[in-house]
Amino acid sequence: MPVPMVVLFKFLYLLAIVVWVGMLLFFSFIAAPAIFRTLPRDTAGDVVGVIFPKYWLIGYLCAIVSVISLVVIFLAEGGVSYMHFILLFLMAGLVFYTGLFPAKRAGDIKERLKDTDNELLRAELEREFKKAHGESSVMNMVLIGLGIVVILLTSMRL
């Protein structure tokens, strides 16, 4: 493969990883806490609910670009450890799983909560939301940890 193409894939890989992990860190530790500290709880939840589909979409795109780019780099140059691949594939799988299942479930439950006046149903939905949101939050923290390790492994190759 021509050197300029390898450089392009290295650039795309770095860009995808930095955008992905940066977004995870920024949203989790700066944006979401500021939104919930500043706005009433229900309004903050609505704002975050509008952001989440874009948040997950960016994660999906970064996962796809980073995986494809790392595979191309490996095929062109070698020198990528199996651990690097394993962690990146784990991140990619986790972002798709989290965005498509617990995070989506939490959003769906949140919508159902808006449409019910039944206190018994409301209490059950709030328990379900708390569980789905908790699972999504834990997965998000795992993604951040994996992302930091992937960046470390990447920096060892530079």
C-alpha cells in the first residue's frame, strides 16, 4: 500500500479514537453533570435525551472508522498487538451493545413515563429506568477505561 494511504488511515484511526474517547469524557464528566446541575431534573433529562442519539451515532461511526483503520494499518505495516485489537473490538462491541440496548431501553422507558398518570405503573417504570440507566452508565465508564488503554497502546506505537 502506498505510504500516503497508510498515513491517511493512521490519521483516521487517531482522529476516531480521540473524538470517541474525548466525547465520552466530555459528556460524562462535564456536559451531563453541568446540565443536571443547572436545569430542573425533568428538563435536564429531556436535554440529555435529545443529545443521546447523536452521542451514540458518533460512537458507532468512530468505532467503525477506528476498527477499519487499525486493520488496514496492521495489514500494511504489522506491529499492532493482539491486545490492541482485542480492546478496540471490545470497545466497538460495547458501544453498539450499550447504545442499542440499555441506553435505548432507558430512552423508551423515559418516554413511557411521560405518558402515564398511573402511580403504580410509574413506580415500576422508574425502577426499570433506573436499572437500564445504571447498566448504560457502567458500560459508559468501561468504554472510557478501555478507550484510555487503547490510547496508551496507540501512543506506544508512535
